[in-house]
Amino acid sequence: MKGFVAFTSALAAGLVSADATLLTQQAWRIHPVVDACPSTPLLTNPACQRWPPPPAASHAPPVAQAPPQNITSHPYEWRGGTQCIGPYCLYHNRGYAHSRGIVLLTTAPALAHLKHTLAAAPPPAPLPESLFAAVDMPGKGVGLVAQAPIPAGTPLIASPPVLLVHRAFFERPPADAAVLYDQIPALLPAAARRALLRQMGGSVRGIVATNAFQVDVGGDVAGGHHHHFGVFPAISRLNHDCGPNAAAWTDKTGLVHRAFASKDIAAGEEISISYVDALAPRAERRARMAGSWGFECGCRRCAAGDESDARVAEIKALEARLGDVAAKVTMGDIERYLELMKEEGLEGKMAGAYTTAALNYSLFGKQGLAVRHARLALECGLREEGPHAADVAAMRELAKAPKEHFTWRGRVR
């Protein structure tokens, strides 16, 4: 899968033919140095699935890897390294994030990368929660409901991780790993312990499997030091909707998981994110929800049935054509594509659609429309994907100088 930036470079160098499929949303996506993907069984993104097979199971008891470590990185004090299974050890810092605390279950080499990343920026102070309230939602458990109108782009949550687990350790047999998982709650301050344990999943490993996001922190790719699962309890309070009104992503500076209103939210409306691919057919979305979280989605899109599936099929067909410079498309196809996204209730996931539109308007040589939609893509991308997303950088460049962009008049030459 090529990313947008890589493809741009190849096209400029004459390495990609004009009839190549270049404009699909999937082709544009590349991931920043720190990426976040849902944890198993939620690996919907192919980039999240690139991982070597887990090491052979070991039933060895925990062993002390080294003398007790007191790892200090101002202004936080790290302790641990004595409770281990093989190379995987527990480390904790009770003063991290304004004394909320954090536990790492990782290797000694990965620890250095994690400490550096976590210390890259001061952990944010909790955002005021006056905009929403936790409410019991029928059939969903607790959800967050807006207490007042919330404009699109409003920051909702800024949550550092409370737990990071090395992916290779997570893939060990649960019975083999339980002795370390069971010790994690006691290493956290009381408030963080309660926040961790109140999440769905039962055991600590179950909580990781149900709620965690895969976080890539860089480092030794061959050794897998970059793959961890992060648990962000504040984000887990956001329930699912196939037509969400909020978006969440991990900031590569400090591993803070942030949620923003991705469209205007009315007072009394539940705040939601999407746990699944929004453009998957209804049956696939519902099966994934039932299999991974144990409930069938009853959102407006799922209730629409065949009508929704027909729109999704048309959206995907248009997206494929708009993503192929050799395909015959019209200005009306771009307008129809955006119209269908909104009709389908996907106003909260428009960054990719506006990017598709901006590039196609540029391909038609429509400067005003290209700039307008690039700015819309930039606005949506900042709240849906964050400032480090590749599409955000690409749309900033297109909005600044459309006639210098590699796509300019590509369909009318």
C-alpha cells in the first residue's frame, strides 16, 4: 500500500504511470511515527496487522532480569525491572501525568524509546468535563452525553495512557502471562486503578483486548520495539456509532490520545466514535460489533438497512473512479460523492472525502474549488486525524499553491 507522500514523490520522478490508481483514500494513507490502531480483535487497518508471528510460547515462571532498577528521568521517577517473564518486565511511574501514574509491560530496550516519547511533552492537564456528562445508556452501559451544544472542532478529551503492553507479550498465552497482568493494578495510584478496572473486559488482559489501541513508538522495527497496546480509560467512555460525531487519535508528542467533536453536537446528543470501518456493509459492521464487543449496533445507519447499503456501494464505486486518473469522471461525480457521504450520516468522517474532492478539482484545473475543498479537508483532518497526518500536510500544500501541485489539470491534459 502506497502512502500519499510516497506516491507523490514517485509520480514526480516519473516512476508511476498516468493510468495508475492514485487517488483512493486508502492509497493516500500513511501513518505518522506514532500511529494508533485498535487492538485485537479490532485490527481493521492493514497497516496494523503487519507483525511477525508471536514467539514460541514459554511457560517459564517470572524471573528477575537484573537488580532492582530505579530509573529516573526528570521530572518523573521510574521503578521496576524486577518482575519479569523472559525479556518482558513491569515498570511503573506513580508521578506521571500529574500523579495519575502509568505502568509499562515491555522490554528493557523498548523502555528507553517509551520514556523518551512519554517525556517529549508535558502530559496535559485534564480538560474540563462540563461539556458532557456520563449517563447510563440503554443497552450500552455508560456513555457521554453533551450538556450544551458543542461546535465541530471542540477538544473533548486529552488522555495519556494508563497502561502500555508490548504487543509480543500480549500475544503470549493468557495463562502464561497472567502472573504479570495480575500485578498491574497494584502499581497504579487509586484513581488510575479504578479507571483501568471499570472498563469492559473483566481481567486486565481482557481490558487490553477490548479497549486498547495499538501505538507505534518507533525504535527497532526488526525487534518489534515499536508495537505496543495502550489503554486510555477516558477514551473508552465514548460509545460506538457507525455515523460518529467525534474522532479520536494519538498525538505522537507524548502519546496523548485526543478526541475532538468532528461535527456539531447538539445538547442531549450522545458523543460517539466509530469502532469499525464506516464504509463497510451493514452486515459486516454489525458482525464485527457482535463478535468483538458482544452487541449488535442499532444506530441510525444500521437501522436504515438496504437503503444505507445502497448508498455505501455507490460511495465506494465513486471513490474508486475518482481515485483512478484513467477513469472517465465528471464534476458531477465529485458533487454526488460528497452528497452521498452526508446523506449517509458521515459528516463526522469527511476528511478523506474532502481530500478526494480537492485532488479531483485540481485534476480538472478548478482552482477555487480545489482550494476550498483542500481547506475543508485540512479543517476536518486536523480534528479527525491530527496535525501530523500525511493528508493534513498534503492538503495544506494544495491549498497554498494549487497550480504547482502535481495533480493540477491532470484530467484535462
